[in-house]
Amino acid sequence: MLNPKEQLFCYYFSCFQNLKEASIKAGYPALSAEKTAAKLMGREEIKQQICEYSKQKDMEYLQAMVLSGLERLAFGEINDIIQLMMKRNELDEKQLQNLNLYMVSEIKQKDGCLEVKLFDRYQALKLIQELIQLKQNHGTTEEFLQAFVEGTKQWGGDKDE
């Protein structure tokens, strides 16, 4: 079992990826920080705890990215999409590349007409609400991501069905 200083060392190392800095932040003496860190890193339980903290940080980042993407779908502007539809023949390659088409799920051109399908804003809002409620009730990232996966299946995001 790790003591509080060792736990702090593991946490700070997962954040900074710097042995000396993690050791000092955890409260070990600066003069022997590198030596202490090297000794700590020789212990298997220290390495395991660092991996756990790193996984948590990765999952938190992924969770933030998921929410950010859903917010873009739910609250994004459609100005660029309208510009694409109205002036598609007048836009040069650079202008096309600069269009924000994040909300577009599909584009088809048929008989000179452009068909643009957008992701469903209501569905994005509903999923955001579910994810926020889940976070408030349980707070676990794994459940958050599982709810996201289930939501995308309902939304038509799972092509394996």
C-alpha cells in the first residue's frame, strides 16, 4: 500500500512525466529528488499506480472531447453549410477547405442538386443531457463512455448492426 507522499508522486509523474519535478511536488527533499524518484520507480506498485492515474487522465481528456463534439453539433452555426449549398460552384479550393462542415453527416450531388444531411441537434442535446446526468449521478468515465457508445448506436453511428 502506498503512503500519501508516494500517491502524490505517482499523480504528479502522470501529469508532468518528469521524475525530479514529481518527487519535489510530492514533498520529497529537492536535493535528493532524483535519487528518491529513481528508487520509487523501481517499485512495481508505483508503476501500476502511475498507469492508473495516466489512464484516468486519458479518459478525462476523451470525455471532454466527446462533450465538446456534441456541443458543436448541438449549438454550431450552419452559415458555412448554407454558403456551400448556395455558392458551391463559385468557391475555390481554399474557401472550401475553410468551411466549417462539422455538423454535416452526408453530402450527395444528384442531377445538379446538392443534398446535405446534418446530424440531429435534438439528438445531440439529448445525449449531452444524458451524459451530464450520468456524470452527476455516478461520476465514472467508463459509464460516461458506455452511454456515449449506446447513444451513437441509437443515432445510427454503429455500422455493425
